[in-house]
Amino acid sequence: MAVTTFAAIDIGSYEVSMRIFELSKRIGFRELDDVRFRLEPGKTVYSTGTLSMEMVDSICEVLIDFKRIMAEFGVEEWRACATSAFRELKNPLIVIEQIYRRTGIRIEVLSNAEQHFLGYKSIAAIETGFKKIIQKGTAILDVGGGSLQVSLFDKDALVTTQNLKIGSLRIRERLRELEKSCNHYDQLVEEFIRNDLVGFERLYLKERDIRNVILMGDFLTDTIFREERQDNIITKEEFMTRYEQIVHKSAQVLAEDMDIDQESASLIVPTLVVLKNFMDAFHAESLWLPGVSLLDGIAYDFGEKKKFIKSGHNFENDILVASRNIAKRYSTSKSHIQGTTDVALAIFDSIRKIHGMEARQRLLLQIAAQLHDCGKYISMGDVAECSYRIIMATEIIGLSTEERKIIANAVRYNTTDFVSYELLKDEETGLDRSQYLLIAKLTAILRLANAMDRSHYQKVKGIKAVLKERELQLVVDSDQDISLELGLLKDKVQFFEEVFGVRLVLRRKRKM
């Protein structure tokens, strides 16, 4: 039986941690070791956008120690991820390169959407009842050092996920001076987060019935709720009892009571106040604390990709549902979006032999088709640019920043002139040639699919591709008059032929 030893590393806002796992098809994955070092990269980053040389030295020392531990366990593969503290650095590439040269560990800075998608996977990884729980209205709250992520589920589907910059460390740093002259720190925190909370309620909680609340993060279970954790379920009454016992105490007293360091203790009141206010907004009666962290999600994701784990939950569908909800928010035509998506995927599937793309790129095409018209909500005269801006400003759970750029550019060039690599690279920092070519391929397919539903009547029922030498015949199945669609395809066909290096011939399967 093949067994792999894997290490997951998280460079968070207030600690650097590592868990070592053993993975196999028989056991799935199990934890072998858990190591944590108390560091606060976010402390200076959230205020200055920089890391001191001393902090970089400390991170390197910790990572070198992690490598020693990994060697002891015979770790074969690892993944080191950084979150909000590194996302907000003014120049993260320089720091990442310096750390790599000194430690041999390449840090991957997760987008917010990637980070919380992995966190969400960690819950599904340990709880067989997760799928049943999210059949009813469910909220996942993940309070990090830099931000709070709120994800809402209904009928086994992710409805929305939103990131609010009200993490415990950020709140502590913003209110540090005011706390000294305030008698009721908890009330100060409530006022500080009120604007974000009210805005979230108004936009996302209309007519939503949230029955279950899941609290993410092992900080909660390892410090605040150690005594209440027998079955991982905490009633609202138990929460409020603990809340009243804690919020009026100083960080020094809490550190002594809980046997933790004072820096950790200073994060407890902001964390509890955020949780209480959101629980009140949800009218939650009980809470579930699974005690998992980003590290579990990193290991689960690795296990999925290596075929050690087969998930019972369709995570890809969550990404698509989130995209559909974004399209719905901007009042796009549901029937046109569906028609364009169907045609785009039919083209993609029919020409697999020549495009060289895989399942992940098919997902990106599907999302691009869903969002290609969202800019009409802002301007009917500048749809492409407005759609691009909306996508770039909207986090889509499960997608990296690079993937969002690819989708946004495919949508932008769906109806505007495609530009050279040099011009696009100047605008999109970090875009490489392979990503540029992927944008071109997705754009070519999207243009063709969009043009085939120019009338918004969904006339095309199916497409079949026949490749003969360098000629690609697309046989269009339609029982309606598609003269308009075929007549407007000339420039789309030209770009398609240029991208894929084939001569494209369109034929109808049957006529009216």
C-alpha cells in the first residue's frame, strides 16, 4: 500500500504553523505532528505594508527548523502557504525570494478566495455529516488575524462568500491606543465592526434562514472553548456564558486564566465580539466547532489531487454556483448565459485533440461564459471593460488571483480587439506567456459561442466537431433559422483559426 508523508505549512498573521500528515488510499489522511511558533507578521504589515528584517529572519529560522522536523518524519512533499499578512505586503516577491534563497522553501501566497476554499475543504475532510448539515441554511465563520470570511450555504450549494477586513489582529492594532482610555473595550469593538455587519446583513441576509453556524479555526477550540468542547457543539447560552466571563477582562488576566501568552490573549476579546454580533445577526441557536484549520485543508487538497482521497462533496460545483450568483446579482440574462455556456462547453469538448487544455481550463471557460455579460449592469456601451472590472473586483471562492485575471481578460476580449502579449503584460503584472496563450484560447471559444447565440434565442442545440488534417468542421445542430448567427461569425472564425491553427468550416446538421 503506497503511503505518502506530507507537510502543510501556514504563515499566518499571528503564528507560523506546520502539520505533518500520512496519506494513503486506505486511511485517507491522518495527522502525525503539529508544530507552532508564535510570530506576528501581520502586526506591522497591516499598518505599514512591510516586514522588518528581524521578522523575516524569524520566519526563516522557523522554516529551517520545520525542514529539520520534516526530515525526521521522512516528508516527501510539502506545501507552504501565506495568507493575508503576505497579501498586503507592498512588495511580497522580494520577501518570498529572500526566504526561498535562505530556506529552500517556496512560499505560495494564497488569494483570499483560495485560502478560505481550502479552509472550507478542511471541514468537509473531517466531518461525515457536513453534507447533511449544509442542506439547510448554514454559515461558516472564519475569523483570521486580518479578516473575517463569511460563507453561506443552502441546499448543499455555496450561496455566497464574503471577506470583511475585521480580523482579530487587525482590530487589535487599529484600536490599541483607544483601548487604553476606554472602560468598555467590547463596546468599542462592536462600534468598529458595526458598519461592516450592517452592510452584510442588508446585502446578503435578506430572506435567508440560517439554521447552523460553523466556527472555523483551531484558535477557538484550543483556547477559548477548551472546556465546552466535549461534542464540538456549543449552545447560544453556553457561548453567552463564556462571553460574559471573558469580555470584561484584560489581556493580562486572560493570559493567566488560560495559560497562554499575552499576545494571544489580546486577540480573544475582538474574536468573541465579532462572533457574537454575527451570531445575533443569524439568530443562531447553536454552534459547531470542528477544530480544523487551513493546514487540514491544504492536506485534504493534496490528497484529492493525488487520488488518496475521493470527496463526497462536489467542490467544483460550489465555484460554479458562486459564479452564477454573481451573474444573477448583475441581472444577466439567464437563458442567454446558459445558451452561451452550453455552446462554449460543446466546442471545448469537441476540439480536445487540438486545444491541449484540461478540466481546470474547462471550468475557467464555464465561468467566463457565465460572467461575460455582467458589465451591462453598469454600462450598455462599455460592456467588456465593465465586465472585466467587476470580475477583477469580485472574489470567486476557489479561484486564484491569476485564474481570475485569465477569466476577466477572456471576457474583456470577447468583444474587443485582442492585444499582443507585450501590451497585456504591461497591464497585468505577473502574466506569463502560457497564461496569455490560455486567455487567447478561451477568448476564441467564447467569441464563437457568444456569436452563436447573438439573437438570445438559444437556437443551437448541439455541436459536433470533425477534424480532417488541418480542417475543423463544426456541425451545428439547429432546427431554427440561424442566418443571423452564421452571418456574424466571420471575424470570430478568423481569430479562432489564428489561435488554434486550423481552418474552421461551419455546417448545419439540418434545416427548417
